[in-house]
Amino acid sequence: MQTPAPLADLAVLRETYKQDKVAVLLGLASSTYAARGLKQTLRQLSILADGLLIQLWQQAGFSPELCLVAVGGFGRAELFPQSDVDVLVLLPKGESPEHTPMLQAQLERFIGSCWDTGLDIGSSVRTVEECLAEAAKDITVQTSLLESRRVTGNTHLFGDFQQRFQAAMDPQAFMVAKTLEMRQRHNKFENTPYALEPNCKESPGGLRDLQVILWVARAAGLGHSWDELARKGLATPLEARQIKRNEALLGLIRARLHLQAKRREDRLVFDLQTSVAETFGFSSDVTPEGRLALRASEKLMRQYYWAAKAVTQLNQILLLNIEDRLKTERGESIDHFRPLNERFFEKAGLIEVASDDLYQKHPHAILETFLLYQATPGLKGLSARTLRALYNVRSVMNGRFRADPVNRQTFLQILQQPQGITHALRLMNDTSVLGRYLWVFRRIVGQMQHDLFHAYTVDQHILMVLRNVRRFFMAEHTHEYPLCSQLASDWDKPWILYAAALFHDIAKGRGGDHSKLGCTEVRTFCRQHGVDKEDAKLVEFLVSEHLTMSHVAQKEDLGNPEVIARFAQRVGDERHLTALYLLTVADIRGTSPKVWNAWKGKLLEDLYKATLRVLGGSAPDANTEVQARKREALIELARQAQPHEGHKALWDTLDVSYFMRHDASDIAWHARQLSRHVALPEASPARAIVRARPSPVGEGLQVLVFTPDQPDLFARICGHFDQSGFSILDARVHTTRTGWALDTFQIVTSMLPEHYRELMTMVESGLAQALDQQGPLPTPSRGRVSRRVKSFPITPRVSLSPDEKAQKWLLSISASDRMGLLYSVATVLARHGIQLHLAKISTLGERVEDNFLISGPELQHNRAQIQIETELLQTLQPS
């Protein structure tokens, strides 16, 4: 047995290690630190850890037959500031801690000493046989052992382990397993490198994707470094340089994340993006007017996305090359080549260039690649050779290339193909061809949108909207949005909508109105590509007005005929209306999974149908519309065997505005629930009547409230819903001629749909009881805002202006969302005796944009108006 080394004071070792580590990390967070020196820094951290481990190993008194092995990232001698120190204690055959109490005590002392001295250790204890058995069962263990290196202990034991491990390695099986594992990991991270809070290690395009290449190459004996892969022809010298440059940037971002977070943090979370950006020397840009133009974090994230995109491309190229090399070495026949034309072949479902210099000699073939991909059934992508050829020909895609008439015609053909639009344009973006052909598109690649609304970078949002439009024209997706699919089936030129989707947000991030700037860009595009004048005008209209329909639907009173008439005048005709409707639905759905809901869909559909009637020659006549809705409601009441004229007593108390703001099914439901209470008032005391039903539109509940009106009624209802965990999507407030409030709410909750019957009972009894109890309103709670809102707060805004007839007032608020916000607004209005007529509640991700139609005596006085606006602004401030 080895004689233990003299015990050193663990506190002294800990302090020495800490000071040495700080000295190594001293320059890492400086903006002058060169990323290319990162590997040396990480190696120095590994050497420090090695030295401490050797001391603690000696103090533990282990037998010279044992060996201490570094594995994983520590085995690569790449130790990030807050990463675990992963080690393997390698035992001779027959040794076992369970059967050797002294060995068990030594191991416990060693591991405990590691923690006591500041090493975040991850440890395993195995014999060589156990290592091989575990590696055969678990690809993660096999990968970790692949990068093992000896720290101290028995050299022969480690040599035997390495020899037997390498002999047991099946490179082909290892590559298949790592490729499948990589796909699963990519799916876990939404299969995109463009997440707003990416994991710089695990996300697609992160450091792990580079490590996969080296693991597979090492397992196959093809090399341990990028330079070795280049020497063996698996990567070109240019690709090796690009990989090393992007690896250094991603590694430096990860290292600085660890330093800023003071813990192991590999996600570029919103809280840390700005502080990490500042370590790179980035600062926010401010316009001469003092407006924030570009955040420091946005500059950092754009660099990150460009690096992740390059890594994604190079990962695909090199893995395909390694796969081909392994086939060749095993003597397998290379996949059969099928000629597609004189320039391209098909190889295992992939497009293969006829020669490596094809694109250099024939630049027109660059865009032809994607046109061929669309037009040829069965193709699923590009081969490594084609990807490499595209990667190395980027300098050819210059101004002259973009101005070439043949290329312009080919690009227009890509947009006009009957299938494969989304896949082709995504592939063009992934290979950087789209941004190099459409130079204006290149400006928004990797551009973040800190508006608490969009969940994707601008380029990914655009491609998502394009995908959504395309799905309207595909039979297999007709069940998703039947009206959109029906309208699309009659549309003659889908490519017009694709072009509008491609350009609708292309001017984001420049300052100014991106709709107007985008209109200028698409006008130039149409002129350069010879688009017909009428088609060009329609595309321009769509880009210019792509926000208009959602604004009208979500913020204005659709029960007001004048609102519909103004919108109809703006769109002009049915063709423009239909195109705008399809683009608007696709746009909202492409912002974030949280933003779209069935209620927004209904508002847009209602606006579309109402406008269509006006454009078809039906004048916006309120009386005609009211009579039509009454007839539909009566038919529904008759179907449900309601008493003849049982509705009359209720309807006699209601004016035109009620019937204009509710559709026929709601009017019939209200009549069924309330008619007998109105007809026989003595049968029901003056108490609140609350009824709930599953929402006829999407998820959630529709709630009817019928109660004597009072100034703070809306605030009380909001307060109850807030305390019960419901969010209000829409509120339609009406007061009958007899002084009763007839209000309808659309509410949603996070509870599962199977509990809706219990929820309905809870809402009906709980809200009725809350309204019948008089007393002061509870003080609104200032709910916590999310991490994202804290990192990117938006300035609250309040706008108060008279409506078109100067009879009521329009109140608009915009602020970061939080629990209890609507109730807080409602209490301010109640405090000033403001009567609410209509509420349009619009939650856009983590931002709210709510609009209210209100009236009240205080609104006639400027001083009172200023006081109300001031209190609202104070209420909207994030806590």
C-alpha cells in the first residue's frame, strides 16, 4: 500500500487553488481578451485542477495499482470556469470498494477533500471490465471515456484500459448513436439555433455540435483536432479556420456566462445577455433624439446567431464526409448516382454537384440547385459535397450575381413553384444563399426582437409566416383554419402572398416605420424581377398594411358600422381584403405560440366577413344588421323550444349597440338565461345572475353577468377573476334601459379542459356571491413581472381621446403584462366614476395592449383627465 503523503491543510489548499484560478481568469472578462487564447486559458484551468487532484490523491493514500483518469471535457483539458471536474477512479481487476473497507474510506476521504478544496467533482469508480460493460450499454458513458486522459496513478492500468476500449469501439455504430442523440437534443431545443435564450453548449449550432464531429472522428481514428481533419481531407483549410473561429467565439461566450452568473450557466438568458455583451465591448446605440436604436445585447446575439448558423452548416458537411469515409474504409459501395441533369446527380436522396467547381464556373447553378430541389420529387436535401461547394462560393454571390437577369428569373420561379416553397427558402437561408441573393434579407438574419411579443429572430419569424401562408394552400392542413384554406383554394397567384410574407418585416431594426420601409424594398424587388404592375401593387399593399387588420380587429369596436366602413375603404376590394386576411392570420400565428388563440381568430374572421358584406355592396346599416341577427337568434331559440315571444321582455330593454356587439348565438344564449327573470322581476330579487358555458370559440369560458349596475362593477368582476386565476380575453359591457348591467366575458385559465364543468359552477356561484357583497374594493396586488419583462421592460403608455362622435372616450394602454394588471386599471376607472362600455383585451406575449370605450363626467375636464392618466401610468409601472 502507498504511504499517504503528509496532510496539507485543506483550507490552505482551497485558498491557494482559488487564488491561482482567479489569476488565470483575470483577463478573461476583459473586452481586449482575444478569443483565440481561450483554449490556453481552459488548459491552464485544467492544469490547476490536475495539480490539486494529484495532491489530494497522494494524501488519500491510494494503492499504486489504482489510476485517476480525467474524462469528458476535463479529459479534453478544456475546463470552463464553473464546469464540473469529471474523474474516473480506475481499479485493477477484482478490486471493489464494497468488499474493501479501507478502499471505501480512502475514496470517501478523497471525494470529500475535493469538495472541501473547491473542486466541483463528478466521480465514478470502476474496473476496466466495468468501464467496457457500461460503455457498451450507455453512449454517454462511452463518449465520456473516449476523451479520457491519465492524471496520476498506474500507467499500465490506464494503457490497458485505452487499448481495450479502442478495440471495443465500433465507429459506425458510435456515429449512428451520436447522430440520433444529436437529433434528440436538437428537438429538445426546438430544433433551431435561433432561440431567444439559446444554450450555447447544447442548442443546435452550439459547442456540442462541434464536439460531436470530433468524437465521431476520434472514434474512427480519423483525427483529434480540426487541423488533423483538414490534413485527412475531411475538412478544407477554410472550413477548419471557420470552425476554429466560431468555436472560439462560442467558447468565450460560455466562459463569460460562467463568470457573470458565478455558477454553471450555459444559457444566454435575458438577465445575462447585456452584461455578457458589455464584456465584448458592445454598448447600446441611441438616436440623436435619445431613443434606443440597438441594444448591446442585440449586437452580441447577432454574432452568436451567425456563429451558430455557421456551426450548423459545417457540422452537416463534416458528418456527411465522415460517414462517406467510414463506408469507404469498410469497403461498402458508394451510393448510386442518378443523373438529374448535366450539372447535378442524386445520391441517396441528396443533390450532388457534378464537380466541385461547378458554382465557380456556372454561378447560375447556385439558385438552380434550389429550384431543382423543389421540382424533383423524393429529394430530401443537399450532399456534403454540394453543401461544401455552396459554403466555399459565397464570394461569388455579389452585386453582379444579384443583378443577373437569369438569377432573378430563377428566384422568381422558386417563389412560383407549386410545391416546396417553405423547404427551399429555409434551405437557402440555412446555406446563407437567401441572404446573399436578397441582400436586404441578410440584414435581418439573427436579429432579435425585444418586444415581449415575438419568440423568434426576424428571419425565422419571416420564414414561419411564409410556412403558415403555404399551409393554407395544402389540402392536408385544411382542418387547421377552414376559412383560410377555403379562401386560398380560390386564390390564383399564391406567390404574391409568399412574396408579401418574405418582405413584410424585412425592414425591422432600422428605426422608423418598418412597414413603409419594407414597402420601398418590395417595390424595388418587384421592379427588378419584372413583376406585373397590378401584382406588384398588391404585394406593396400587403407589406404596407400588414399590421392594419390585426389593429382594427383587436383594438376597435367591430360593432360600430363606421369602423367597418373605414376599414373597407382602406382595403378597397375583395381581392385585397382576402390577401390581407390570409397574411394577417399567418403573421400573428408566426410570432409566438403564446400569442395566437381562437378568440383572436374569431375577431379577424368577424372583421373579414363584415367588411366583405360592405365591399359586396351592402351598406353598413345598423338596423338591417340588427334585424338579421335577431332573426338568426329567434331561429336558434325556436330550435331549443323556448316560449313564443319569451325573449320580448328582455329585448325591449336593449338598444341597437347591444345587438351590434353580440352575434346571434350570444343573443340567443342571453335570452334563454335571462328572459324569465326580466319578464317576472318579482320572482327574482335584485341580485346578480351569473351564467357560464364553455366558450363557443376555442378554449376557456364565456361568462354572462346580469346585475344592477354600479360604478365599480367592472373592477369587482376583474378582481374576482384575477383572484380565481382567470385571464380576461374580451369584455362586452352593456347597460339596459332599466339600469341593469348585461356583461359578457371571455376568460381562460391554465386548468385542464376536463375540469370545465367544475369551473363553470365555481364561477357562477363565486362571482355572484362576490357581486352581491357590498364593501370597498380590495387593494390591487402588484403582481411580479417575468424575467423577460425585467430584462426588457417597455415604457407604459396611456392614450385618452374622444371617439368619432365626441360622445365617448377611447382609452388605450400599453405595458408589460403581470398578474392583476387589468384589475388595477379597473380600480382607477372606478375611483373616478368612469363607466365602461367596451373592453378589448389584447395580450401579445408578455405585453398588453388594451382598449376601452368609456364615459363619465370627469372626462369633460382637462385637470381630471390628466389625473386619471397619471394614476394609470403609475399603475402600469412594473413592480
